[in-house]
Amino acid sequence: MGVAVGVSLIAACQTTAIDLTEQDRAAIEQVIDDVAGTLRAGDYVAWAELFAEDAVIYPPNEPLVRGRDVL
């Protein structure tokens, strides 16, 4: 019985691949390019505007930052 429970728990934790369309992939790549471009340019206002109003950012070795207005 223990093996059956273990197998069931492992199976429950498996993720399923999501089929992305080419449009989805292009949109994701565009967001990545936009983020990288604004950071490279040092345009932190434009960078912050890419996030939702209530975004939460976890900078390394820093406290979390909550909300676009404090980015």
C-alpha cells in the first residue's frame, strides 16, 4: 500500500506540457526583449511600466518590492 500511495503522490506532482502557438512564443520573446532592452538602456521607468500595477519583485539579497510605483 505504501508503494501505491508513493506512486500516486509522484504522479500527482507531474506537470503537463503546455502547447504554445507561434504567436504565444513570439509574444513571450517580445516581452523578454523589451525587458532586456529597457534595462540595457538604463530606462527604468519604461522597465517598471512592463509590470502590472501590483507586481512583486524579489531582488537578490534585498527585501521584496511591491507595486509598480516603487520600482
